[in-house]
Amino acid sequence: MVEMKINANEIKNKNGMVQKYADFIKEKTNADISTNSNTIIVKGEGPAVAKKYLRILTKKFLHKYELIDTYRVIADKNENTLQIKERKLNEEED
């Protein structure tokens, strides 16, 4: 059984987005989902819980809620973890 951790610390204060995200992942993968305050743990078998597929699903979720311009998805090379981080936008100085 594969276990993937998704750190959604950056979006946890956005109108229950972590729970919406967990429900979205559960609907798409049919895997076991457990949530802490800022971490979602996905447990399952097969390609539905592969890191690459979960990254694509995360991007689709961000696009669905129009957050794709504000957040990005980072995959750790060595561990089974994904992170949702806020984009650093270049602010123009006056």
C-alpha cells in the first residue's frame, strides 16, 4: 500500500479548502483519505495514488477554484510528499 502526504498548510485558512481538497481527491482516486489540520494522507494501491497523478489532480483542483494563479504544487524527489505553496509574485515598485 502506498502512502502519500500532501502538505496544504498554505491554503488551510481559505474557507475550508483543505476539506474540499480531501473530498476532491477521494472522489477522483477512491483511496483512503485522512486529514490533519494541514496535512492530507492518501493511502491506496495502483496508479490512482501515484505522485504524478496526485500532482495533476492538485493542479485541477486549484484550477477549479481559481487558485492556480496564487498557488503551485511542489513534489519532493525523494519522499512521497507534495506541497501546495503560495506563488511569490513580483510586485512592481513605484
